[in-house]
Amino acid sequence: MKFFNPRARARINLFSWLFLCALVTACITLGIFQYRWMSEVSLIAREHLTEGLRTNLLHVGRDFDAEISAGSLLARFSRVRDAQDVESQLAARLAQWKNISRRSRIFDHIALAVPGPAGVALQMLDLDRGSLAPAEWPADWNAIRNRIESNAEGPRPARGPGPPPGNEGLAFEVPVFGAPEHDGGPGRRFQREREIAWVVFNVSLSYVRETMLPELLRRDLESHGALDYQVEVVARENPDSIIFQSDPRHASIVESADASVGLFEPRMNFVARRGEFGPADDGDRGRGPRGEERGPSPDMGRWQIYARHRAGSLDAVVEQARFRNLSVTGGVLLLMIATAIALFRYTVRAQRLASMQMDFVAGVSHELRTPLTVIHTAGYNLHRIAHNPLQVDRYGALIRRESARLRDLVEEVLQFARTGSGRSIDEHEPLSVARVIEETVDASREALDDPACVLESNVEDGLPPVLGDPKALRHALENLVGNAAKYGARDVHWIGVFASKAEDDEAAIEIRVADRGPGIPEHEQRRIFDPFFRGARAVQDQIHGAGLGLSLVKKIIEAHGGSVRVESAPMRGTEFIVRIPAAPEVA
């Protein structure tokens, strides 16, 4: 008897499968689009990081050059007419600069070059005392000396003030212009400004390495107390000449840098106001004639500054972020798919359980109706033929048998309810396996009361006791013996009950209940221990049962710490193997 229409159940299953397939397809499609979107975002992020790094390097280079240019304001004199005026004011400007500037140690040498009949004379400025003293031209200043001599002899080149291109070391010169003169002719035209001297500055390499560059890099490239990038500064004309390294432990990063800009290119776009030193206002600082941002050019400057991310490259950083994003997205999608599959599985199981429960209700109703009808009829007949002793005995036996069926059915349902609440067994005590089997056989006499039924029982001698509930264990074995009697062969019911030590574990006892019936199909063997399940043969042959017996057997045996399994083959019978651990010696 079935309450669910098979076609309706098939439609529900088909709809569930279609919904699951649609959801999985949508998740996979979303994953593909997410992967492509992540790739595009990674490219944009790579460009953004590169541009941000380049901007930060430009800030470092601009401020580095600005600091040098601010120091070169020592060469900005007002109202000087000859070299003597420059010499008299240079010491005072040095003292003023040292009091105001926090970069007073940026130059390790400052000298005054004055052209004369015998050539360009050099006077070195004592940075501590502020006095000038004649000095020989250093060998690495020869290019500056030649340029000053050339300018003194002829017109000044078109190049503006500041360090010349090329590898000229750490020194650069700034011209000092005298006051313009008029020629005294008609209109009193003024002649152009003329160079009367040059101030030569030599940047302190140790100060740049130890103080200036680390401060600028920490300001623009540091996060969480450490530089995000490895930085290296090299001479443009000779990349093997390393000026600065943020991490000397690593090899050169020139070939693998993420970005680079030029360095050491000071511009003379600074003004001296009221005789004070310093750059122009922030609104004018580093800006062109139209107000655009100006900074070091990547192709100009004596030095080149390179930066590479400490992870190896910006590509590695972007790839790591992309992998993390894809992992999170993939995890979310997989979780969604797993949730959908689990929901689908539980829904199918719930539908199957609901169907089995309805079948169980129908089966129990049928099982109850049959003995009740028989008992009612027998009672009515007994009332009518109370004078016939033979008929009274016959109907009395019928009433007893059918009431026993009712009792067993009610007991089975109550036992199932107890196992569902976690109370499969009530007590533990040492039990003799032989005694339990003997009591099981005696309790099953009524089920075995058939001339064609043959029971064979054998218990190995010396079996240790087991620890369990005698009533529950007996009930489980009675179920197995009763099933063997109901489902065995029709002509000869052979039932075997055997007990022995497990071959692979002497601390376990195996109880086998076998029959020589038609066997259980393989596709049903996986479900015979499910509650409410009944095989096709039991339904077809209308064999009494509610589908709870084997489920109760499994729960009871597992509550004893054991296990139960089935071995069956078509037309070769069925054997249930119950394994229970032996009781500890202390017990």
C-alpha cells in the first residue's frame, strides 16, 4: 500500500535535479566571470601600484634635489660688484644658513672660484670657521674647472645653472652674477649680468647615505615600520657604481626594478626673500610656468634611483592578491555548491523518509487491522458457540496468536521509539553467549513451529562473556531468527545460529544467523538497516512486518559497542554477522 504517487515523486525528483543543475551551472558561470574580472582588476592594480611607486619616487627625487638647491642659495648674493664683495659676504651667509637649515651637513666642501689673469683661483671655505683659504683644484673637479675657465673667456653657454649632465661626481657649481652696468651711451643701455665668481658645492656622500636618503624613503615608501620596497641608487653613467642600497644583503635590483626615476638634478627655481634661505612657497615649489607638477625626469640627473617591492616584484604582489581573492571567491562558490548539494541530498532523504513513514503508517495500520479483525470475529464466534469445547479451544488459540502479533508489533514500535531517544539498552551485565542464544531459540519456538523448519545451533566452547543488556540483545537476535524463518526457503526452512571467537580479533565474539533462502538483492543490501525499509519481495509476498526490525538490530548491537553486517547472494541464502566485544576480565 503506497500513499505517494510514483509519478508525482518522479516529478519532484526531476525538479530537484534540474534546480541543482541550474544552481551549479550558475555558480560555475559566476566563477568564470569572476576569474576574468579578477584578471582585469589585477592589471589595473598593477598599473595603479606602478604609478603610485613612480609618484613616490618622484617625490623623493624632487625633495632630494630641492634640499640641494636650497643649500645652493649660499651663492645668491645681493648687490655685489666684484669678487671681494662675494668673499666678504660668503662667511656671513654660511653662518646664517647653518642656523636656519636642518641640512647644514649636506655639503662636505664649499669653495669659491674666482677667474683672474693667471686662471681660475680656488679658495676653500672652512665650514667650521667660515674663513676662505687658497686651495688646489681637486682632481674630480677638473670638469668644473674647465667649464668655469671656458665661461670666463667667452659667452656663457645656453645651459642654465645647476649640475651638468654626465658623470661628474658629487660637485656642481653655481655662478655669482655681478650688478649690471650701463654703457654710458645714448639711452644709457644696461649690459647683461656677468659672472664674477662661482661657488662650488660638493655633496657629502656619507650624509646622503646615512641620513638624507633614509629619511626621504621612510617618509614616502614606509608602512608598518618597514620599507615596502628595496631601493638602490646608482650613477647614471656607471650603473655598477652603487651610491646607496636600502638592503645591502640583496643583489643589485637594477635589472628587476619595478620603477626608476632620475636623481641629483637640482633646479634653481628658488628665491631668497628678505635675505632668508629656503625654497619658494609650496604653491610655487616644483611647478612649471603653467602651474603643472614638476619633478625629476627619469632620463635626467647624475644618479638613477630604482625600487623593487620586497616581495620580489609588483607582479608578485598583484598575483598574491589575485590568488587570495580567487581563493576566497572560489571558496564561497564551492561553499554555495556544497550547501546546495547538501540541501538537495537532505531534501531527497527527507522526501524518502516521509514516503517510508507513510508506508510505515499504512503497513502498521494494515498489520493492526488484520489481528484486530480476527480477534473481533473470534470473540463473536465464541459468544455464539460457547457450548462447543473444540471450537472454543480453536478460537482461543487464534485469539492468543493474533494478540501475540499485536503485542510484538506494539513492542517493536515502542523499542524503535526508545532507540530514537538514545535509550537502546538499559543496563550492562556479563552475559553468557550460549545462554543468550538458548533463550533466543526458546523465545522463537512459535516462529519456528513448522515441521519443515530445521534449526541448527552451535556455540563454541569456552567463549568469554559479553557485557550488555540481556533483554535488548535477546530481542535483536530474535529479530534475526524471525526474519530467517519468514524470508527463508519455502520448502525447507533451514536456520543456523552459530557463535565463535572472531578470527581476526580474539577479544570479540561473532554470532551468525543464516538461512538458505532466495537471498537479498545487492541494491537492497545497502538499505536493509534503514528504518521503515522493506524489500520488494516482502511487499510482493505480503509478508507481515513494519520495516523496523533490522534497524532496531543495528542500533542495539551498536549500543553494545559492536557491529552487524550482511552477506547474501541470489539463491544462496543470507547470513547476518553480529560482532560484540567480549567483556573485560574485571567485569
